Amino acid sequence: MNLEQYFGDPYWVKKMQAVFCFLLVLLVIADFFIEKDHAVLPLESLPGFYAVFGLLATLLIIGVSKLLGHLFIMRKEEDHD
């Protein structure tokens, strides 16, 4: 189900995307003002590190699941008969 089916009107889809993008930018900006004294690694003290880390981890999970799906689940077209 995509957002247009859920909300019904493309106007509201654009409105919700704008709200979510604004919240994302607001959270990344807020990350500049949070003290990171508890950071174990030097990279953890960079602003936006966990946002980038989460994005890369999500992309890795999607890539691995697609690879596994192509290797073990999908069949060739001639195998269906």
C-alpha cells in the first residue's frame, strides 16, 4: 500500500512528505547541540552519525535480502512448467 492509496489525495501525500522532511532536518540540526560525552568511538561524536549509520544499515539489509531472494527463492521462467 502506498501513501496515495492510504491518504487518497496526492495533495496530502506531498504535505505529509514535507512534514516528515522538516522533522528529519530538525532532528539533524538538534543533533549538533547534543553533547556526546558518552561516545566510545570518535565517529559517534559526529553530528548526524546515527542517521547515516541507520540509513546505511537499512540499505545493507535490503540489499542482502534481495540477494538472498534472487539466489534461493526466485525461479527461472522455464522452471514454472
